[in-house]
Amino acid sequence: MSLFARTGRLSLSRQQLLRAAAPAPVTGGSGDQRLEIIRRVLFEQPTRETPNLEGEALQQHETIERAWKLHQNQERERRNRELEKKFRKMSAAMNELEKTSDRLFKAAIVKSRHITFPREMKIPTETPSPQGWNHDYTPPVEVVPAKNS
Amino acid sequence: MIARTLPRMLGKGAHLSRSFATSIQARAPLVSSNYRIASGIVLSRTPQITRDSTPFEKAYFDYSEKLERQSAIPLPADFYFKKGSLAERRWKEDEAARMKAMADPKLSLSEAVKETQVKQEDADVTTQMNKFETGSRLSEADKKNDIKSLNRALQRTLYLIVKKPRDQHAWQFPQGAVEEGEYLHDAAERELEEECGKNMDVWFVGRQPVGHYAYKFPEDHVAKYPGATGAKVFFMKAHVFAGQCNPDNKEVVDFAWVTKDELPNYVSPEYFNAVKDMLSDL
Amino acid sequence: MLSRNAIHRVSSAARSTLKLNRTLATEATPSFAAPKTNVNPAYDEALKLIAQDKEYRYSMLKKVEKELAKVKKANNSPTQKQQLTRLQQLAIDLQVKAELNDPEVQWRFRNGMRDMNRPVHRYMVEREFQKDRKSKLLERVLQMRVCPDILEQFDPTAQVIVEYDGNSVQEAGIFLQPGETVKPPTVSFVNFHEETKLYTVMMIDPDVPDQERQTYQQQCLWLNTNVPLSTTQPVVSGGDTILPYVPPHPQKGTKYHRYTILILEQPSGKIEVPSVEDKRFDTRSFIQQYQLSPRGVSFFREVWNEDVSRIYADILKEREPVFGKPPKASKYLEDVGRKSKKYLLL
Amino acid sequence: MALRLLAQRSLARAAPSHRLFSTGAVVASSHGLNRLKEHYHNIVAEDLMVLTYDHTKVSPPTLKNADLEALLNNAISEKVEEPVVVAPKVEEVRKRKGGKPLKPIQPLKNGSNIPTLDKITVHAMVKDAIHQKNHILSAFMALQSITATKPEVIFAKTSVANWKLREGMPIGVKVTLRGKEMYQFLDKLVEIVLPRLKEWHGLPMTSGDGNGNIGIGFPPSALALFPEIEGSFDMYPKMTGFDVVFNTTANTNAEGRLLLSGFNVPFKGAKTQTKK
């Protein structure tokens, strides 16, 4: 994605670059033409002019950036509010559990250091898989080891 | 049976306080200060696709993408593409589309490229074979509003609610009494399996409750459960990754997967008020 | 991001320095021309979002105002005062945030059309002072030892603007010529309170040599008490003049003098100050005596030139002192001025 | 060609819709959103909050995140505000145990200090650069290609006589990624590179620097797995190994691992907790 975002034209083709690089003085022992090409690509690129915003465009830009900040603020506040509510709810439940039953409370605060999110948990995508949700899931059959009676 | 009820705790024997002999006996529900303790399950299906961006988000993204392009270092295309290769040709086509889109502030760079890519693929036979098949963001279940389907409301979090065979307070999250000697998360796992069947791939998020709800039993109920005048439900959080709810038709007669917004249509207002803070808006 | 930098450069250049309404009233005020809509979709959507936010905040403001009226009616509530302050705070906050993103408000602020009657502009000026100007002011005040030479370090709440004819002290610590400061300056204190509060305004020179004690003394060149100031009336005028303005006159032979203007709030209202001696003035004990709290500071520096002699002759009507180091006793010159012999024949 | 296909494949999960919808009416899409970021805020953050909850360290509730309605209700409430008595801070003298450095004190938990990914650092040391400086260019170009950010050159801080390294020699390159770029890089790493690494089953369950930051070292061959490099592989004189360090705001390794596994970074021997 990032690759395609950075676009532009270079006048020389790869072969031309190689040819042009050949007579260039090579510093050091084992000179590789490809290094010379990389050097040119990295440091001898035509630079683009930075957009010079002024007048109406500048006014528009500042309004847009301001609105974007406002939007991000709103989103962040909404998220924080929701999380805070959930946190307080959870905290209240734990307080209640502590009052209700010491045994249950102690079991609830046990934590594993080796816990991870399961790999089945998938990150949302732009479109769902064509198969859709797997409604027909059945748990894998547990192989019960034969008991020695 | 024994294996299942054994507390699956860490720290080995520390919590294995129950002896095998008692576990086989019929277990009494746990009662604490006149309240029966119950374990509820907030089983959620997480969003399957990313949400729709707002019109402003879309417009801002297009705008900043163009600004960025204006000041970014140009791509050394000849470094990345072999001369005369298909990749180069396509990149040039994309680039032409981008140049065109740059001129008009109403056009989006990303969408301009998408269009040329679709054209290229239609023209090219080899990529036809590799074409990705994707589902639609609006599924069939959405159109039918099939509240039992997990293919519905793909951008939102869906919660499982079940219907008990009674008139009042019929709909609620799956829940069941914690038995003597049982822990909350064990009870939650057991209840979910009893009420909704085994055919769900479920992951419980931690062992602690994420919310609670206390209520008094109605008059006729009190007689049924001696020693308790109400119940305290502690909700456990869980995600479902596959499978579907199969109600046992005894304790539970119906089920639905609903979003937070739809929940008030099913449950009583006091129940909704008690649980709304632990549910996600999205 | 190169583009962002470029844009920021432009925008900061467009930002004008703080000017008061008073000075701008004479200039022709350009009117705000909003950019055309329906050209850039991002701009259109941005305007929509800002308008939405504004509407929501204003609807909340209405509710707050209703509650305010209700609370004001309920007289005998013990928590009335607390409720009132909270509600007023909330109302101001809502008003400010509702208008802060408005392109026109921003444009007016940037172009110096600052209306201190509007909460949003007051908020913006205050934020500008706290974010930009305060650190620089404090840096200068500490670097040039105004604090602690005159008083302990304090937290200035607003900007003090000192303007002489044609010269303004935009940045604390700049050098002025004694000839430029003969007439009293216009001092403004850009405060943010709507109600009128009383202030003491003074100008101190802490670098006057005290020959008797072989040290430096403070001289109070200007002392005004009970000056009424508010956000719409930031210019120092009126009040009781205890010590009339004496032009800065750095003595010949001394290093630079720091002429410091202090704005001190009088929290307990009006104060009565009998005449004070301007020489050997003790700012610290003065502040303690009248329980003043420092709110703003600014200073400029001057060194001697010919104008000082004129000030001494025309205004002060004193003989001009000239300071310098005492001549060094040379071990090679005898009292009679003869060079002593290097080698003495004993 | 290969690059393009790969790039397409890499985008398949991020934005596969472009193959379905061509022109016509505007189709609702998540155009402009970052899916990893959305995933974190919608799901991972909340689960992390539950999984890292500590009942002994709960910060008192504040009005910091309250909405306007709540602020209004607070303003008109008739509850007299008790002046907050701040107990004088007692400087706790903390001693090191067994020569290990002291860990920072963990803050009290609340809804807004849930562990999150702060930055990703991609770093490569080029040993060949000792003998010839311009060997660093290859790594420079490679890092720039995969991260879309200009790297900075790292100079040797000390001299090592055995390696013929002198102070001030350019010896490596580094890129620090934050925000949008960070999530894009992580997406690429998790979806394309890590699954194709040979004989690698995931990070060990002991990984982490003690404060919740986790690093992965990659062999030189891994660089070729990035779609940006695969197509122009022969243009690089030499591939280098590199490190990717995930800097998180987590306080412990367990929290750091949990956070990364939320982004589908695989961990070795991690037992999924799903029902059997």
C-alpha cells in the first residue's frame, strides 16, 4: 500500500542506470554497481515541490485539519467513556463478589501469565469471507484414553 | 462428569478442594445471604468487517492522501519494476489514473486506482484465475433480518440472548445457578453448554465477572427455591468464533443474536439498565 | 511530513502578533470571506461536522442556562454557590468550545480582530499567552534576574504591553533609548476577567547605585494604586497616582538598568497608600504591607546616553552624577606624580 | 508481476472489496480507516482491560471522560463537595533485589490506561559496513522499501578493536514507526511475512524485556518475503537480518504478549482457551 502511495517518475530505466553507473568511480575494494544505483535512487532523486498553500486553500486546509482534530477528539472521548463505564461496571461486580463469597472472589482473581488471545480470533476485514459464518461447527472429538480398571 | 466439574484452575491443587465423593452427589445451588448466586454469560460475536467510515473520514482521507502525495519522495519506479514488464505497465496505468484524480478534488486517489485495477483484471486472463472471491458487506441475513443468523450486522457486535419458557422476563443472557463448590467461570461454561449446546467455539475472557445484576424473585418463585429471596447474577465475558446456539428446548426455547441497540426490544428496561454499561456500542 | 511543515510555516507567518482592539480600530478592517463550498468535499464535510458540534453544544448551553435560572431562584439552598460556580464554568466552557472551531472566529483571531467581549476570543488569547508567551517571558525575567532581584518568581497570568510613542515593548528585556521614554507609556494588562478589579501598577529601577552603602538600590519611578482594569478596559488609566512618572535615567558610568513594570492585584479591594519615598524603595515589603499579588511583569533596558544629561537638567533639575571605578593606586607612581624608581639604591 | 500479485494478496484482507465493486454508486466501505487500529479499539482494548484487571489497584473514578450530560448533572447535584485531602506523599524507599534493576511503579488501573502499541522500531546492523561504508546502502534501501519511511543511520558509539570498529562509523540503520505507518507495517508483517517464515512457529512465551516491550529478530531471508522487495530482489546486493521491536505501554511482559497476540502475532505453545 505504502509502495503505491509514493509515486513518481525517474527518467532513467534500470538498464540505463546500470550503464550510467558503470564508469562512476567506485570507492573501496569490491564495488557493486547496484550499490551505486541505490545511492542514486536514494540521494539523487528529483524532489517534489512542497505544496504551497495560501489564501483560500490555506483557510480550507486549516478548517479541515481543525475538523479532523475535533473528530478525533470526539472519537477518543466516546471510546474512553465507554471503556470507563465498562471498567467501573466490572469493578463494581468484583466488589460485590468480594462481599458475596470469598471463595468465588479468590477464584476470579487468579491470573495466568501465559495467556494469549486465541488464534481463532480474527481481525475484521473490509469484506467478509464468501463462506460466511461457520454455523455448523462441531467440537473436535475428544480422544478419551482407555482407563485401566 | 467429574473431569468437567473439576475446577480448571491454574496453580494445580490449590483450588482442588472438592473431593470426588461429593461431586457425584446432586449439588445444591449456592446461596449467600438469601441470594442465589448465578453466573451469566455475555457471549459476543465480534465485528467481522471494519465499520463504514463516515463521509468526513472518507473525504479527509482522500484529501490528506493527495497532500501527502504532493510532498512525498517520488517512487523510483525503475528500481522496483523491470522495464517492459507487466507490473510496470500496470503501475503506469495506475499512475495515469492518479494523475487524473489529482486534478479534481472530488476524486479519490485510491478509488481511481481501484477502477483501473478492475479494468486490468477483466482484460487479463491470468488474473481471472486468481481473482478473489469476497462476500458482500451487506449479507443475506441482513436483508431478511434473520436474528438467528451470525452473518447479520457484520460491522457490529452481536450478543446472544435466550428465551426462557415464561411470560415475564423471558429474554435474557444465558444464565444459571452456581452450584456448591463450583466457581463462576466453571458454572458459566457448564450453563452455556447445557442451555445452548456444545456446537460453539467459545473463549471466555478471563475468570472475573464484567458486571452483575441483583433481583428479587417474584412471589411464586420464592416457594420454589427455599432459602433464597432473590438472585445475584455475575456476568462472564466470552467470544464465539464458530458454531451456532442449539437450545435444549427445556430451559431455553428460543435464542437471538442482537446488537446493543436491539436489546431493549427483548428485555425489560430494568434488565437493560443493569447490563447496558458492559456492552459495546459498536 | 514535508507538507505539514510547509503549511505550518505559512500559517505561523500569517499569524500576526498580538495587537489590541484600540490600535486596530483605526485600521480598515477586512471582512471575512469564506472559501467556496462544493469544491473540496473534505472542506464541505468539515464544515458540516463543525456545525453539528456547535449545534449540540448550544443545545446543551440552553439546558445549562435553564438550570442556572432555576438555581438562582432557589435562594435558601446551602449548595447554591457551588452549583452556580460550576454551572457558570460549564456555560463558559460550552460557549468557548462551540465557537472555537468556527473558521470565521479563527480568521478574526489570526488577523488581529480580537473581541475581548467574546468568551472564545478571551480563551484563545489566554491560551496563546499560556502556551507561547509565558515561557519566553519567564525565561527573560529569570535570565536577567528581575526575579529574584525585585521579587520572588511568580506565575504571570496575562501579558503586559508597554507602549511608548512609536515603540512598544513586545518582548521583555529589549533595549530602549532614554530619549524615547521621556513621556509616560501606555501600559495595558491583557486580563481575562469581565468584572473590574483594582490593581497597583509600578515601575521599578533596581539598578540605581547607592553610594553610601556601596551597593544598589531600587528606585520607584512610577506608582499608581487602585487602577480599575477589566478585560474590556485593559489600559492603565485612572486610579491614584502616588508617585508621578519619572523618566528612566540610567546614570553615567553604570551598566544597563532594568526598568520593570509590575502589575499587582489588590485582592482586598481599595488600598490607601500615604506618600512613599521613591529612593531605596523596597518592593517586597511594599507588596507584603498592602497584601498585593503579582499578576504581570514586563521590563526593558536602557544605558546612559546624552539624553540622560538633558533629563537631569530639564526634568529632575539635579546635578548629574557620574559613577566610575576609583582610580587604581599605581605602585609605579609616587604621590607627586613622579614615577618611582624601579631600583632603589639603599 | 509477482510483486503486484503479492501486493494484491497482501491487500486482500485489508481491502479486498476493490475486486467486487467497480464503478457506479458509492458503496459503503471502510475507506480511510485502519483496520488494526479499529480492531484494537473495538475488541482488544476491552478484553485487555478485563484480562489485566487488578482489584487491588483501581483508581478512583473521575469526571475526566464524562460526557456533557454527566457534567451538567454533576454541576447541579446538591452533594457538597468535600475538599480533597491529599495525603503528603511518603517517598517509598524501594530497594533492588538481587542486582536487578528496579521496575517502574505500576499505575492504578482505569479505563484509559489500557496497554497499547506505542511504536515499532525496525533496526538492522550491517557488519560489512565496517570494511566498506556503502554496504549500508542496501539495508537503507530495504528498510525504506518495507516501511515507507526514510531510515536514520546509526553510528557506532564505542570502538571495538577486535571488529576493527571505531567510534563514529556508520554501522546500522533504524526506522521508528508510529501511528498509521506502524499499523500498516504490523499488518504486513502479520499477514504476509510471519506466516511465510520457515520453521518458525511463533514467539516464545517468555519473550519481553521485563517492561512489556517485545522484539523479534529476523534472518536475512525474511527481507525477501516483503512484497516490496520480492519483485526487485535482484537489485539488492546483500540482504541483512533485522530486528523489529514492539514498544508497548504495557507494564509487564505478560501484558505485552497479550497485546501482541491480540494483533495475531503468533506465540509458540500458546494454548488457546477455547473449549475442546
